[in-house]
Amino acid sequence: MTFDCIEKIIRRLFGQYGRFLARHPLPFLLLSVLVAGGLGAGMYFLDTESSVEDLYTPDNGRGKTERAYVQQHFPTNDSTSFQATRLINLGRSANVIITSKGSDGTVLSSTTLAAINAFNTDIKGIQTEVSGKNYSYADLCSKWGTQCQVGGEDFLDFAVRKNDSMAISYPRTDLSDGSVVFSAGTLGSPTLKTGTDDVQTAKSFRLDYFLRTDSPSDEKLSEKWELAFLSYMEKYKSNFINVCYSTSEALQAELAALTTRVIPLFSITFTVLITFSVLSCMMLDMVRTKPWLGMLGVLSAGMAIVASMGLCLYCGVKFNSVVASMPFLALGIGVDDLFVMLAAWRKTHPGGSVEERMGETYAEAAVSITITTVTDGLAFGIGAITPIPAVRAFCIFTLAAVVFDYLFQITFFGACMVYIGHREKGNRHATTCMRVPTPDEAKDRSGCFRAMCTGNAMAGVDGNGEYHGSDHAVMVFFRKHFGPFITKWWVKAIVLLIYGAYLGCAIWGCTQVRQGIRLSRLAADDSYVVDFYNKQDQYYGEYGPRVAVIIAQPLNYWEQSTRDQVEKLLAKFEGTDFTFGKTESESWLRDYLAFVSQYSGVIPGLSAATKSSFLSNLSDPFLKNAAFERYAQDIEFNGDKSAIMSSRFFVQTKNIDNSDREQGMMLKMREIADSMSIKTMVYHPSFIFFDQYITILPNTLQNLGIATATMFVVALVLVPHPVCSIWVTLSIASICTGVVGYMTFWDVNLDAISMINIIMCIGFSVDFSAHVTYAFVSCEDKNRNARAVFALYSLGMPILQGALSTILGVSALSTSVSYIFRTFFKTMFLVILLGALHGLVILPVVLTLLGPPCCQKRDKGSKADRVDPQVNPGQPKDTPNHHHNREPPQQYSNQQPQGFDIPSYHSPQYMEASNPLNDTKMSTYLQHLNATGRRASGARDSPSPHSGDPSHGQMQACKEVSVVFRK
């Protein structure tokens, strides 16, 4: 059965296109440059997105739905009724964590407290000028009544003024005016006196300067004050205290700055890849060497990057710091395609015309680069459906880059190959483009002249006009050394044992994977934001977010049964491993009932027994009392205050000091809320960001499933053997398992950044495994070891080149100061390393044991026409046969056109025929060989004797490898 019909169609179409391109290269060259330039103009519309929420939180996160409900039913007013514990958004603020420079390290010493107090005064005195008017903190602060709300300031005033008879308690401190302050939010890592709540020492002191955001003008002014605060803190120095600082917009500003910091790394990558490409394209022959083609290949990838970014920006897709890593990947992919095209060109017969060679080149390289583009493009296309905007934007930009890289490879780069092919055809120097003598013609010249100023475009063509291209040293290594070594039985056993250990460790690593990205990791390592977040995690992890428990339906709170029901509900939230008990909770209902119980005999008519008394006394006097008026923000009455439509309570969480605890706490709170018979929801502004933890894993698994199924179908269609698809799918599963498992050991979480690379893993896995498997099954030999050696001989070098070019493309990111870019490098390195190991070691070994039969059928022609599987006539036994040499050379000895003799390699006739000044004779000779070759072989579609069915060359090479292997 034939499975390669689609492959043959692609080969034939690209062969025709390659010949057409060779006839008309200039339009393709100019059009590509114009398209890249025109689309590149879209860079003018560069719009950068650096909002942490807009980039790293899922679009469909439950927290955003809960926030919308809170905004509607419990609105805030920063100008008169600000409460830090009741924030709906994180808002605008400047935050500082202060530590002591004193020898005792405590912030409660009189000297340190005085320095903190002076610092607080200085901060409130910072001014910013807008439209000619100066604004201080007092003009922009969030207020409760008429007083600015500075978190920790009341406690600071008490600590500075207290006498020896007053104690500082933890977690709450009674102030001298009778009010109570939450000291746990201000003091970090306190040491308590034995058996008491009295604080003896503390390591840190926190102050939070909250700013108004009620109106757009307030938002703008507060932003300006934050910038003035940052400017002041950059210059601040003290002999007594150390200050770590941050602002609500600092992380966003640091994210935006990362893009500019990665530009030098891109310059390094571009230089490295150009150098690598030029060296890979060079040869000792000054005519056949192609250094300019290496540079043009990298330029083609650069044009794809410019065009893709311009197009995406034209379409309104915003640029972000994660997208800044796209050019590194796109360059690596583009250089890989360059090597595929150049390798296909070198397989063609140098005596053919440029048109014929381009047709053969495109027919040979078409399937490879098409499969690469389709698989990578589909992987990124599937990634673009993720609900996390940063991942979606990256996948859109990279998908566009992959498509443009493919288009420019087959247009711009192909046109460049045509012109360089004509230079080679004319036996011209690669640098000067002047005609040069062959080494034999210059044998009397100096060694330097022969090395630098000679070349032979017809090198490898024997006296019969047949091309015997020499194998690269790496290909010889795979055929003669690595292949036979890896197919020994004891090496197979070792490889399988190592693979079992690899898979076991990878699976264990998958069970230990950590989800989500900590906000502090979004900034550069040397950022002041990182220092602040580290201190926050170090000193303030015991008391976590204060979570709102919202009853989202009307209840008869004046009925005892309803009160009991609400009390049981709160008890469930307070009884978890993530929360403190009722002593740290805030409940307006508890305090109201306690108020009524305490003052019912003092205040006439104070009762909560009936509906009317409950509601009237709730509004006045309870909510009018200064100690309880904050609860007015927690109760939503109907229009005439005859019913309570919804209300909220607060529970205090504990020990929320890592991503696992953050995720576990939020899920537990929501689980309890969902289990209640009363309509209940929970909310904290941090839940918007915690939602990424529960979104990353399901979306990653979903994308992996969709992509794997898609790649199976693609492999089934494009790779001409159904068994290949099964091995490709198994390889994808193995490589992805390894990437996820081993990135855990490398301190990489499963987050938005690594999710991108896991998506890419699928595309690259297909590249590594599909071609190896197809080469194995296409080799016509019953010996599996020989077929594995043939697969390594055919594809070992391309896999190494592709892996090396991609790793070089992202290697500069390993030195980045950003977790985002280092994570990109780590996961990309794992993808390429594990993919290459599977393609070069694991898959060949497994195929020798479990591999399918070959997909080629033996020729059913006459016995005389069949080639003996152990003999490869017309070739040295150490050299694989090429598809150009389809017939034994002896058959042409008596079939020459009149007036032509087959010239010897050194004869004047040969030199004249290979000389571009006498192309007519060579063309006539090749046409004659073409005609006789067709009659002899029946290859009706072959345009020349060296452009036959490539699969025939594969079969012959496989037979030759089999002969060498058996020897």
C-alpha cells in the first residue's frame, strides 16, 4: 500500500515552483523586501502592555466575576470612607518595609523608632507638580472622614509616645485612646515575652501610604505622586534604618523596563547566529563556499520577525515583555530552515542548470520545512486560545513569525540561492564574484593562491558526468561509528535502563510540579521591587489576606434560626487549616448582637428581637457609633432600608507564604462557599492573581491534548506511513513528560512562561521524531539495526544542526536578570536537549526492537532490472548511492550523441564542458543523458538524469548502509 501520495504531490508542486523561481528570482526578492518593509512600518504603532493583571490573570477567572459583584454591591469611597481591609482592587499606594541598622536588629528601640518617625514625616512631605500646582500626600491621600489613612501610622505614634506602663501586644495592640490596632500588619517577625502577647523585639516595621483613585483626575495625580516617591527613595540614605520600598505600579513599570534590557541580548544572539550560519555554510572550495548565504538566511529570519511584529501591531495585538523572547526563538527556527535548504542544494548535480537544481532543492526540502512550519504553527495556534493574555499574545506573535519565516525562506532566501547558484555555476569566487581557475589549473601557483583563489563548481563529478557527492564528516561518524555502536545489544540494554530511569524521574517530577508565578519574579533580579517582596515574604507571612465572606441573598437576620445558620457558615470558614479562629474575624452581626446585649438596658428601645427593631437599631445607634461605623460598608440595604439584600464578613488567613498555600487557601474558601445552602461567595483582590494557579494546569493539559491529537493527524497526512504517527505521538508524550518533570528540578514552576515552552515542545517533538521514524521505515532492509543506522546517517547531522542553532538562538537569555527570560531559556533548553536525545538515541534503539516494517515495496520489474540488495553497482562500497545515479554508468558508453565522447575528468573536453563559457555543449550532453535515462528507467517525470525519484536514492543508500553494517 502506498502512503506517500501527499508527500509526492508536495514534492512535485515545490519542484515546479523552484524551477519557476529560478527563472524569475528578482520579483520574489524585491516583493519579499517590500512586504517586510511595509509590514515593518507597523512598528510605528507599537503599543506595550505591562499591566500584571491584564497579562498574567486569566480572562475568565472567577475572581474577576466576584470582584464585579463586590463593586456593584459594596462600592467604596476613598475620599471619605477608606478602609484598607475592604479594598476591591489593590488600588494605589506606596509601601515601605523598614529594618534597623542597630546591633540589636530591633525596630522598637528608641533610636530606630525616632528615625522611622522622621522618615514618615519626610514621605508625607513629598510633593509633585502637575499643571503648575504642587500636590503633597495630604492632598492625595485616601481618608477615613478627614484623616489620611497611613497603614501603621497609628501604631507608630503609640510606639513613639508610649511609656513603660504601656505594652505593645501582638497581633493586636490597645492604643491609649481606647481603640485597637492590628499590630501584626505593621511589625514583622516579633519576639514575644514568655507566656504573654507582649512584644519584646521586632525585625521590621511596615508603613503603607494609600492614595485616592475615585476619579480619573485622582488616578493621574496619584500616579505622579508615586513617581515622586520613587525618585525620593532612590536617593534616600539613613544611618539608622534600611528601607525597602515599592508602589502599586512599580511592578508594571519594571515589566515594561525588561523589554529594553533584553535588546543587548538580542544583538548578541544575532551576532552568534550569523557567525554560526556563516561557518556552517563555508567550505574550503572558494567557489562552492557560501558564507553570504548564511548571512542572508539570518537576514531572512530577521525580516520575518519584523514583518510579524508589524502585522500583529497593525491588528492591535499589544506587545509585552514575554513577546520580547519571540525573536530569539524565531531566529533559531529560521536558521534551521536555512540548513535544510542548503543541504538539499548540495545533494543536486553540479552539472545541471540552476533551474534544475532549484527544482530538485525545493522538491527535496519542501516536505521537511513544511512539516516543521505546520507543526510549529499549529502548536502556537493552539496556544493562542489560552485565557492567559501574556501566553496568547506570545503565541500570536510567534505564529506570525513562523509563517513569515516559511514564506521568506521559499521566496527571499530562495531567490538569493538562485543568484548564488549562478555565481557557482560560473565558477566565480564567493567574495569577489570573479571567475577563478580550478585547483588543477592552478597547480603551479602558490599554496596560498590555491587555497584562497581557486575553486571547482564541478567537484565530485567523475569522467562519466556522474556526481558522487562526498559525505560530511558528521554523516560519516553517524554511519560508521555512532550507528553501529548504538545498535550493539549491550548498548541497547544500557540505553533502555537509562531511559527507564529518565522516565521514572520525570514522572516523579511531574507530581512535584509547582504552579503559578510569584509576582516578585516578574521584575528583574536587581529591582527594588524584588527586595521588597522578599522582605514581605520573610517578615509578614504569618498573617495572610483578610478574605471577605459574602452572603449574596436576602436573609432574615432578626430570626434566631438565620443567625444560627450564619454562625455555622462562619465557623466553617474559621475552622480550616488556612484561617485563624473567630477571634481574628470581623462580623458585623456578632458585634451588633453583643452591642445590643451590652447596652440594651442603657439605650431605650435597643433590641434586635423583631424585624423593625433589628433594622432600625442597626442603622442607628450601632452604625453611627465610631467603633462600628466601618460596618456600614458591609451591609447592603434595599432602597427604604426595610431589608438586608446582602452582607459580608471577614476571616483572617494564616501562613500564606508560598504559591501552594495561596492556591490551597483560595480553593478551600471557594469549596466551602459552594457547599453552603445559602448563596455565598468569597473574595480578596489577590484572588484575581491566584486564579492563575488553578488555570495553568487545566489549560496546559488541554492544549497538550489538542496539540498532540492534531500532530498525530498531521504526521498521518504528511509523513507517508501510518505507523510513523504512532511513534511520533509516543515521542511527544515522552518528551513533554521529561520537560515538565525536569523543569521542576531546575526551579521552574508551571506558569505562563513555562506553559509557552511546553506548547512549543509538541512542535519540536514532531520535528525530531517524525523524520527519524520515516527514514527508518523507508529503508528497504529486513535488518532493523541497518535501518536504524541509515536513519541516523540520513538525519543525525540535520538534527544536531537544528538543535544547536535553536539553543544558540536562546542561549543569551540564560544571562538575563529576569526570571521570565531565564525560564524561557531553561524550558527551551530542556525541549531541544530531550528532543535531540530522543531522535538520536532513544527512538533509534526502540525502533531496532519494536520498529515497524519498511514502507517501500520491492520493484516488480524483470529480474534482470532488479538491484541485488547486497550489491550497489557503479558505486564504491563505502559511499551511499545518490538518487542522481539511477543507472549504472556503463549503459551510457554506447548511447552518446554523435560528436560527443564521454570526457575524462582531466581532459580539455571536460574542462571546456564545465566552463560556463561553453554551457551549450554541457547542456546538450545532459539532455542526451536525460533522454536515454528516461528510456532506460521509465522515469517519465524526471527532468534530468540526476533528478529522479528521491525515494529511490534513499533506498539505494539504505542498501549500501546495510552492506557496510553487515560487514
